[in-house]
Amino acid sequence: MTYDPIRSVVGVSLLLIGFGLALHWTNLLGWRNAFGEAESLKTQGIYRYSRNPVYVASMVGMIGWGIAVPSIGVQILLAGWAILYLLAPFFEEPWLLQKFGADFEAYCEKTPRYIGF
């Protein structure tokens, strides 16, 4: 495949934006919260629009990576990673419900798991 500067710029831009936002939103969530030591339930800021904005932003970064590096091997690995991020909330939510109870249940009722669905 020949070098395509537009593909590279679009891909790298999405990669940097996606993973940059994921890092920023993880920092807002709190590193302990992000890695399983639930200190508090975050429902403000970006967390008003998505229960999992870090996963959404990471997927944007993965799409950018896949565009920037048009390799079937990279795209297979990124697809596997994306599937893990799509499935992770289904494993995390029962634990969050147990930890935060009615507050988490109310949050789930008004906030989409990803964005808009």
C-alpha cells in the first residue's frame, strides 16, 4: 500500500484525540476508581452523557490507529480490544450496582452505557 498523507493525518488525529480524551477522562474519574477501587460514583461532566466515556474515546483512538496503520494484523488486534471494551461494562455494572445501589440504578436509568443508546 502506498503512503497516503490524508489517511495518516486523519488516523493519527483520531488516535491522539481518542486516547488523549480517554486519559483525561480517566484522570477526572480518578485512577483508583478507574481500576476497581470505587471511591465514589461519578455522574457529572462527561459522565452525564455516557457511563463509559473512556471506552468510547478509546474506541475513537482505536479507529484512528486502524486508519493510520492499514494492516490486517493491527486491525484484528484493535477489533479484539474494541470487543473487550464493548463487553467490559456488562461485567463492571453488577459490581457497581452492589457498591452504589440505588444511586447507580438511577444513574443507569438516565445515562446511556456508551453514547445515545
